[in-house]
Amino acid sequence: MLIKNIFYFILLLLLFSNNLHASHIRGGYIRVERLSTTNLSFDFTFIGYRDTNTGIDFGGGDFDFGDGTVISGDFDVLETQITANIVRAEFSLSHTYQTPNRYIVSYSENNRNGGIANIENSLNTPFYVETEISTPHTNSSPSLSLPNFIGYVEHAYVSKLFALDKEKDQLFFTKAIPQQGRNISVVDYEFPNSSNFYQDVRFGNQYKSDSAIFFIDYKSGNIIWDAPGDIYNLTGFECPEGYQQCSEYSIALNIYEYDSYNDLFLSRTLVDYQLQIVPKNNQMNYPKITIKNEEHCITEDDFFEFSIDFDQNFYFKISPIGGVNTINGSSFSDSVYRVNGESDFYMTSTSLDNSIISIDLYDELDKNITSFGFVSSENCYETLLISSNERFKKQQIAMVYPNPTDGIINIKMADFKEATIYNLSGKRIMRSTDNRIDVSALSEGVYIIKLENRSGDRFSTRLIKE
């Protein structure tokens, strides 16, 4: 009897220890769809991702419509296996609001993944996402592609969410701190490029030539971490199959949607997902990419030049295709460009909308090796072409930087007179005659900043406050 009791005790202990990190939520967001133009009826879809090895299903949380109406699980969850280790789960709910207003719609559930390196006590921290809507104006919020859940130590991580809005409203992206409830941030969050996650963060990028960086491109939504650190906090079954050590990080971002024609706020979507970092495969070759332009920003008929040093045949895919006119002097009309021994490239662009052109490299086994891109989101809005025959001669009438910002912005404009900042409803927030402005007191979001000089020249652009 004693032996039997000891056996059950050990079994329970093993089950308990296995659940220390055996939660399940890997990420999610809420998508909104307007159902009627005659009333305030909306369809809300929670789209989430979970691990398959825990036996825990989605759907046991609380869905809050923001007007005092809360529905608690069990929800009718549709699950789809998308990889060997990850399931996509979704459920939908409809709701009609009585009065037009701004509402924050949210979903919260326990069982956020345990052992997340950049969240204190993540296992006991609720998973929470929200979408803010403006019921008089919101039509539908953007849909997102599957994020990249795996990254490699000392190899630049790029994840493209490919946010799509069917009404083609304008989208902006900012990095965010993960939340555990409405207006409640997770405890002691650190961005992934914190020095705590590196042996030496000063040489943390892919080529060990500079410190590690982490940012979200505010126009494309590309999530870039160059490069994940070399300190692991998880082992064994907590890691993806085939790896004995790894680390896990939480990444969050806000997606702002607005009607640029009428300067109307439409929605804000908080996305939260967990990323696992594993040791770099020493058998995998990694190309060295050198971008030769001083600025990663080109306009019509400019050259964008880069070289790829790689010891095997490869090909690259380019998106959006419409932004590229020629490669190495030849017309380019396909999304795939195959390379046979060439290493130097130059491109021209026909696009003047300053879209991000992404280049994805693949080896002969169709394995995605790395990604990079051109057209800078920082300066292109302020860059004008003088003449297509005067290559690389650009005239900057004004510049606002850094943008996005969480504190001070600088203004570069000849004979500057004043700057005025408006919210998306057109309300004036502040005015300054100083070319260095502290905007740290502004709420996170998208604003319009209008500049004027003493000659009467005017310039306006979007200002992203993180």
C-alpha cells in the first residue's frame, strides 16, 4: 500500500511539474466586421494560436464588448492544425450597441505560456487582447497572416503580419507593452533586445558589429529583431521538437486604422504573441547582405543597390511587386527572381507611394533564409524628387524625427516658424515654435503634425506616439 501511495504521489508530482510551463496560449487578436449600415451591429472574431502538447483548449475566458456586456466561455471554437505544434483557434460573437461611441472590446483568458523571459511570472499572468472601435465610423478592422513563431539566436528575426483591410483604409503599426487587463500592463516587461538577454548586447546584431535592435516598422508592420540573444531560459519538452534549449518572448503591437481622406479614427487592434528562440543551425548557411545606398529610400527611377554574398544558388521573392521596375537593367514582372552566381544587384522603382519593398531569400530547398527591404519609413514621406534625370538628388522640405517617438521629436525645416499637432478628429492638441518638442504627455496613437515656415510653406505628416 505504501509503495502504491508513493507511486501516485510521484505521478502527481510529475504531472504538476509538467504543468509549470504547460499552459497553451501563443498569441491572438480580435477582428471586427460591421454587419449593418443602419444600426450599430458588429461581428467580433477572436483569432488565437495555441500549443498542441498541453491538452488545454481555447475558449474558457471572458469576452467584454466594452459597454457593460460580458460573455464568459464556453465558446464555440473552431480549431485548425497549422503546424505540427500549433493550432489556430477562432470563435465569433455578434453584438449591437445602443449608442454611438468609442468602445474597447477585449478577450482575456488564463493560461498564458509560462517561462516567458521578458514577462515576470508569465504563467500566472492572464493573456489579454483588445480592439478599440468607433461605432459611428468603424467598418472592419484588419485581418492578419500567421506570425513567425520561431526565431534563431544570432540571426535577424523578421515577421511579416501582412495586415489586410478590405476597405483599404490606412494602417499604422507601433510596438506595445503586452497587457494583462484593461489599462493593466504585464509586470516588469522588457523589450526583447534588453541587455538581460545577451552575453554582450553591444555586439548583439547578426554580424556582431553593433548592438541588438528591435522595432516594428510603422508603415509595413514588419517586426524586426536583429538579432535574438544567446541566453536560454527553457529546456527539454518546453522547447520546439529537436531542440534541447530555447527561450520564449512576448511581443505586442498596436495596429491603428483610420480614414485618411476624412482624418477619422476607425480602430486600434492590440496583437500579442509569443515567440520561441532556438539555437542557430550551424549546418545552415546564412548570406551576408550589404545595402550600398546611404539611405534605404528611393523614389521614381532611383537605383537601390545591394549585394548578396552566399555560397550556393538561391532565389528571392519581392513584395509588393508593383514597386519594382527593373533588376540589373532588365524588366521585372515576376514575383520570383532566380540567381545563378550573381551577387551584385540594382533595382529601380516606379512606385511613389513609399511602400516598403520586402525581399525574401530562399535556398535551393525552398527554405526561407532571411528577409530585408528598402524604402525607409522614416524619411520617405519628406523626400521629394527634383528630376528623374538627376539621380539621387532629393530635396527635403521638412523632417520630423524620430517618428514613431515616445518622447522628444526634432523638426528640420528651413526658416521654421511653428508646429501644430492635431488628433485624428481634428482637435488641436498643442502648438510650439520650438523645433524640439516634448510629446511624452500625449496618449499613445496617431496624430497629424503640421509645420509652417516664415515663407508660408506648409508641410504635414503623420506622427506616431508610442
